[in-house]
Amino acid sequence: MSAATQIADRVDIAELFARLANLLDDDRVDDAHTVYRADVVARSPRGAELYGLDQVVAHLKRSRVEGERTQHVHGDVLVHVDGDHATATANQVVYFYRDGAPPHRTSGLRTACTAVRTPVGWRFSTIDITLAWMRES
């Protein structure tokens, strides 16, 4: 695999984190198929272990709080590509707020994922999200 291909793959996988953040922040959970494989396994900090895209989408919809919005910010993204499979980690800060008001809760998370190359691009096949800290304002 050429160096250019490896770099492109790493960029594409790192971009999955941004695309996930955008669909969560824009409340477009029905677009989860654009970042997750259909057979994804997800572990959330709320103790849920979810199998498959349908369970992930249902969990995200159940987790909504009326009038509450989020802003997800990812950093320290590390990606290791091995052919058509990859591992990736990122730190994440999530701000919970209501329109026009400062955040009333902030969480620091650690995210560890595996990704696979699919015919439509890279997709997360597993995601483990661990709560590092939370601050209520």
C-alpha cells in the first residue's frame, strides 16, 4: 500500500469522528449508516451494549432530551490502518446546552473504535465510549 493511500485512509477514518459529531449535534441519527456498519457493536457510557445499527439508532433516539442540544468536539485522534481494517482512538468533549444559553453539563469521553473499508467508504464496526469526567453547571 502506498504512503499516499495510507495517508488518505487515515484522513478518511479521522473524518468519521467529525461526521459522527455532526450527525449527533444536528440530530440526524437516521444518518448513522453513514458512519457505522449495519452490524456495529457500540458500548455507551450509560451502560448500554448495542448490537446493530437499529439498536444504536433506537438508543440515540431514546437518549434525546427535549430542548437540549449538544456540541461534540474531538481531539487527539490516532489512527492505525492495517489493510482494510483500522483502529482509532479520540478524546471527546461534549457540551450540553439549550439554545442561547451556556452549557449546563460538560462531559469528557474517551472513544476507541475499529473501522473497516466498505464499498461506500470507511465505517466504524465497533465503538467503545468511556466517560472520563462530567461537570454539571
